[in-house]
Amino acid sequence: MNASPLNLPIGLQLYTVGQEMDNDPAATLRAVAAAGYQQVELSPLAKTSAKDLRKMLDDTGLKNPSGHYMLPI
């Protein structure tokens, strides 16, 4: 069985590891990449600066094509 039948990268919504991201975002992203994920969706749960988060993503080779944010009504 092919986990990616459309031949697209597999991603993870980081809210599913929100507590881990709060505790140690760099280690969490390394673990996510080591598990085989290639992309992540950011969420407002991350308490890391954009600059630091960008470096962590670059260091792990993870891409961030989307975000999970609440918009004001």
C-alpha cells in the first residue's frame, strides 16, 4: 500500500504535538522529520519566534506550505 498515492509529500499538523512543541520545539521538529514527515502545518500553538522556527525548519529539512489559524469574524 502506498502512503502517498498522489506522489505528494506526507505532512503533519503540528497542533497534534502542541505540548511537545511548547516544551522543546527543536527536538519535536527533529523527531517529526526522523519519523519521515516532509512537511508540517504550523498552528498558533507554537510559542517560538518566526525567525527561530524558520531556522528549525531549515535545519530539519521540513517544509511549511500551510498554517492553521483562526481568523477574526
